[in-house]
Amino acid sequence: MPTKSAHIDHFRLLHSSRADSWRAITTLADAWATKGGSRPALEAALANLEAMEEYHAYPGSRLMTALSERIATNDAGGAAQLTRRISNGLLTHAYRGRAAEWDAHEELSPNEVADIMPPATGEVGGHRPYFEVLFVNSQPAARWPAFAREIRRLRRPEDAFVYEPVIVGSFEDAICAAALNPDIISVVLAEGFPYRSRHDAPVLRSVLDPLGESDSPDMSALRLARALRRIRPELDVYLLSDRQVEKIAGDPAADAIRRIFYAVEELLELHLAVLEGVQARFETPFFDNLKKYARRPIGTFHALPIARGKSVFKSDWIRDMGEFYGLNLFLAESSATTGGLDSLLEPTGNIKRSQEMAARAFGADHVFFVTNGTSTSNKMAVQALLAPGDIAVVDRNCHKSHHYGMVLTGAQPYYVEAFPMTEYSMYGAVPLATIKRALLALRAEGRLGRLKLLDLTNCTFDGHMYNVRRVMEECLAIKPDILFLWDEAWSGFARFSPFLRPRTAMGAAADIEDWLRDPASVAAYEKQRAALGDNPSDETLLSTRLIPDPRSVRLRVYQTNSTHKSMSAIRQGSMLLVKDVDFHTVEAQFHEAVFTHASTSPNQQLIASLDVARRQMELEGYGLVMNAIEIALKIRQAVNEHELVSKYFRILGADQMIPAAYRQSGFKDYLAPDSSWATAVKAMREDEFYLDPTRMTLVCGTAGFDGTQFKGLLANQYNIQLNKTSRNSVLLQSNINNTRSDVAHLIRVLVEICHDIEKRLADGGEAERAAFEARVKSLMTDVPDLPNFSHFHELYRSDAGRTTPEGDMRSAFFNAYDASLCEYVPLNGAECDRRLREGPEMVSANFVIPYPPGFPIMVPGQVLTQETIDFMRKLDVKEIHGYEKTRGLKLVKPDAVAAKAKR
């Protein structure tokens, strides 16, 4: 019998619990059929699913009625057979394309099949994508089956898609259906429905309350449309009204409605509008044209010999490449930007249209496709937004592309530090108080006008997500025109989750836009201004949740996404998203940045994959991201609750990844006994930092492995690939590609590794156990302190503030090009220790980036301290960019630089 965790109010099984519950029901039905179970247990399990099933088209009222009848007549065998069919249908999704799945009988007449699903979606014929449409109306439930049949009769063989109706009769049920059923991608509202569900309200409350929807005098369809779009902005919402539709259409509140119909009009127009809305999202302008181009006979007289594949398939020596990749790859290759194609550098046709559709999907005003990774997206943004001498507050632990971007532009980085997690040799994210303190320090120096940009990573490699709205609002309260660059390379798919979207740059910017338009925003600002007085102290400002003046705010937000890291794009596919009210003032600079960094020969297949990735996320992203979250939660549960595995490995919870001071809600972990959707949403809304559940830090030091060693073991012996490691952990990521089979494989491998450890310790005696304990102590206890950024040498601070730490990194970087200005000092040796004690100061000539942790622990112009040298000496990683062990640390000689400047 399903437990309480299978109810729709439980966070970690919100999506997958339905299939699991049907498997459990099948087991109960089989047990009853074989006399090993009871009918009451089966009935109770079905009763637990009653509310949830009304939010899905399959199995639908017809199959559910048939199942109830079989149980009521004690037909145990028939009930077992039908539950198995339903369960298998949900598992395989066979009901989306096979008509027989929708009928309780083994054989159907052609007429009966046609009434359930159109012939073209049966076993014979072409594939048509399937989706579900939510109809919200005020008709009695007894009339819903007839209404559903009327909708089905509208289907035509020439329709590009096929859909099934899901009918509900209240505001509450509509919200729950949209949240629980990822197959719903369109909604039709008819006015007059009540607020309350006919189902047990306490069960629904746990879904509805965290979403902020409560009973109120406003019961309009427009309110419901806005609520649905807040949860799932990709939904097409249509309104049927018998009131003055012309007046409704002119209401600003109708912005969430795609189209309004007068209720007495024919349903055929509505049907066609629904299909047209899906087609508008299904369209992929560049990919569609690329497919057409590949089907044309083309004569190529340009510099791309592999185009059309002749040089490959006619060769005795490289034909295997063509056989491996297939003909279409080469037919779709070209260096031309005409004949149905377009230019990525100056798009005017289908690439321009594809970028506009991506902007719609991701909630941006503009989108740039980038084909050489988010490293390039970041450098493009930094180049376009900053000029020499501008100041940027930058997370010192951000990706190296941001640091190199500062070098290229000549901007002065004001480095701010993330909170450390020394035990795991990694950093978290930058506290808001640290960011505000930097802005206030610049204001005190009279240099706030030179501050142009706040540059942060969200989410971090390890899953720390900022309270993006709060960070932007409080920074705007100090500097109303500050620019924001959020590097969201690892979390591009977060747009399509209501749990994660508010923590994204575009999601938070949309919320701030709504707030700025609300007249209450001015009142809130004036109230706080009066409370703070005319000249509040810095300490007061640091301890206050600041409200910006909506009349002076210029909302300017940029976000970079590694589309290939979390969506179905080819490697190096990236997008740069823009929501900037003053974009027109920097648009020309952005085009220059594109010309500077983008290849003049971009990969056509990569551009097409960006186009297709957007299509997929608009049409099924909600379900895919929910599944990725649940896969991650299942991994967490399977590891941490396994008796043997948890003895040597564990996945860190939010309480171990985020200090309590930054978890204002008190949220501890997704697996905590009192954890639910409500507590997770509360943490998402309130906490300074939120842990992306799809990013799992697996501690392996307690099993005697350092991160690099364990990563190699998994890859070489078990075919499990990972990205990031730390001194004593590895990072697991779930994504839209993962299945529960992947979970099973991972757990089986961990069990095998644990058995090997147990056997080695048992067979090796005391000496082996002592060696193991020493290894664990070395990895888990004897960890090096993490170094903070020290300061720039005074040579590179001639244009800096007296008390603020920004510096001229560009000059230091290019000083390193002159060998006469540089020297090398061995890392391990008396000379390095003497220089630390007596001087002269050691000044880094370049970036030094160990992997892990993967961020620069030295930057050009930085003075090296004992803290940094100690960390370098304790590193046991194989890969350190910018450091040659045989030569030592590359340093700038300040005296030589100063002497050269005087000549």
C-alpha cells in the first residue's frame, strides 16, 4: 500500500510517485488475485490516487470506472490485468501513440478505437507528438465525459499534434493539475468556476499554499491565468468568456492570455488555436531551414571541402568517419550564409528568428547564440559592458573567463570572497553583506560612479544559488543603475522549474519588473526611507533589507547559460540573455563583442542544436527538470540511507553545504523527516542561499579516496563519468538525460566498492586498518586552509581607492610578456620562505588555477602571502594551469617595471 510519501503533498515524489504508486497497486492487485492479499488494501491504495488521477488524461475516467467495476464484482484477475496494463502504459508512455491502451477490453472495433484516439496515432502511421490540454470550467462533473468526447471529435488527420483533454472544475484543481502534470502544455479557461476543490482540501493545501495562491474575492479567470503563468510561464492560456470579451482583451491583466474567445463560438476555432500555439513553440527556424538545405542539390565552391560529404564518402581512408556520423551531418554543412541559411554574426533571417524565440522561452528581451562556449559568452558580456578604468565587483572564485575578460577590457576587478567550506576544500557563494560592504566602501571613497558591474556565478559549480532578487534589489538601493552579470552556466534549465526559476537572473528580473510597476513599490520605498532617516550609517544599511527607489531604478540584467550543460545542445552551445532597459546604449558594443569573439565559421549543427534545445524546453522542459530533481533526490536517499554505502560515502545536505546564518528558513535537507514541497519552497523564497538539488557533493574521503582518484576509479572501472572533484569529494549531477536505471547502476557500483573496502580491511589486519584511518584523516582532517585574495601590489593601484582593493590587473598581465620584468622562484625552498619573511614581496605574473578547485588562487598583480603559498604546497592535484613545477612561481619584478616606466 502506498505510504504517505506517495501523496501529492510530498516534495521528493511530487512527480514520480504516480508511476510508483501504480506499480504498488499492481502488486496489491496481483496479491489479491493469487489469494495473498486483500481487496480493502487495493481499494485504499486506489483511493489515495483518486485526486491525482483527475489531473491526468490517462488512464482517464473510462479505465478507472472499469477498474472500479472489476473490484466491486470481485473480479480479482481482471483487476490485476487492468492495473498492470495501466501501470505499464504509464511506464512506457504507450498510451501516447497506441489507441488500444485507452480501452479496458482486449479487442476494440475500429469505430471504438477512432473515438478514443485518432487513427493516425495508432500502431500504423506517422508519429505525432502528444500533449494534454487543461480545461477549467464550471460544468457539473457528470457532463465532463460528454465534453471530452466533443473535444476529441475535433481531431483531423492533418493535425500536426494530438492532445487529450484534462477537465477540472475549480481554481485549486487547475493549479494542482498544472503543477503535477507535465504533459499539460495548454490551458483553456471558462469563467464561473469556484475556488475550492471538491477533493480533500488539506491534501491540496500543501501544493497550493507554497505557491502563494489563497482564496480571495477575485475568482476571475484572469487571476487564474496569472497564477498559472507564475508556475509555468511556458503554458499557452486561452479564455472562453460570455462577457464583454472586447473589454477583457484590453485589460492589462489579460497579458497572460494568448487568445480570448467568445464562449458561444464554435470549438473548432479553439482547437485550431491550441494547435497553432503549440506549433509556434515547435517551430525551429534555423533547424527547419537547415533540414531543407540538406535536401537540396548544392554545388559547393566555397572553402569547406567536407560539405555534401563527397571528400569523405569517396575516400578509402576516411569513409569510416562518414559511416560513423551519417550522411546528414555533411549535407547540412556549409560555410555559406545564403540559400536559406543565415549569418550568426549579423543575423537577419532564421537565426534572428530563432534567437527571438529563445528570448521568449527564457524570459529575456534579447538572446545571442554563442558557439564557442560560455567562456566566450562571459568575455563578450564583460567586453561590451566595461571600459578601461571601470570597476567591477567580482566573485574571486568565478570562472576564469571573467578574469580574462577584465584583462581584455582593462576594467579594475574589486574581488569579493565567498564563504569557505574548508573541510571539503571548496568555496560557497558571496554573502550579500560582503557585496553591500563593497558598494558602500566605494561610495565612501567617492568611486561609486566608476562601479559599473556586479559579476557573480549562479549557481556555483557545487550548487549554491543566490537569492537573486534580493541581491539585485539591495544593490539597486545603493546604486540604482548598476549592471548585473550572472554566470548561470550550470543552471540554464532552472528557468523551467518553479522551485528554481525565482533564483535565476531572468526569473528575478521579471519579478522586479512587476514590483516596479506596482504603485505600492513607491510607498514601500518611502516608508523605509522615512524609517532610516536622511543619513543612515553603513552598519544600519548592512543590517537592513534595503528597498530601492522604483522611480530611479534602471534594471539592467545579463545572464549567460551553458545550454549544452543542462539542455539538449551540442558541446560549446551557449546563450547570452539580456534584460536591460538601456540595452540600446550598449547594443553597438555588443555587436563589436560578437565580432571580436565569435568565429566567422560557426558550426551549423551547433546553432541548430541551440534552436532544438529551446523547442524541447518550451514543450517538455517542466517535466524534464522535475524528473532531474527527483532523480537527484532518489540518489541522495539511496546513498545516505543505505546501511553499507553510508558507512563510507555520503551526499552532503543543505545544512552541510550552507551555513545556518544563510538558511533563514531553517531548512536542513531535502531528506529531513519534516521536508516537503512547502519547506523547500519556503527556503527558496527566504534563504540567502539555496542548494540546487540536482548538484550532489558525494564525500569520498571517508572511503580513503581523494576526489581525483575516485573520479578515475569510476571512469576506468565502472564507466561512470563525473566533472568536478575536490580534495575529498566528487560532484554528481543529475540532468534531463538521467533515468532511474542510472541511479541503480550508481548505487550498485558504490555497494561493490564498499564491499571491496570491507574485504581489504578484514583481510589486511591491523596494519591495513591503520593505513586506511591515516588516509581518511589526511583527506578529511588535515585539510589546508583556503586562501583568500590578498591584494594587488601598489604598483598596480595608482588609480585605486585608498581603502578599496581594486587594481589594474591588465597592466600586470601584459608586464609578464616581457621576460626582463619577470623572475621565477621555486615553490618549495628557502628562497620562497625568505621572500615571505623579509621581502621583497612576491607578485604573481599570471593566473594560477589548480583543478580542483578550478578558480584562480593567484591573479596577475596579486601579492602572494603565506596563506596562498601554504595552500599551493598542500595541493596534491595533477593539473595546475599557469604553474610550471620545474621553474616555480612566475613573478613580476616591481622595481624593474617601475624603472622601465621611467625610461
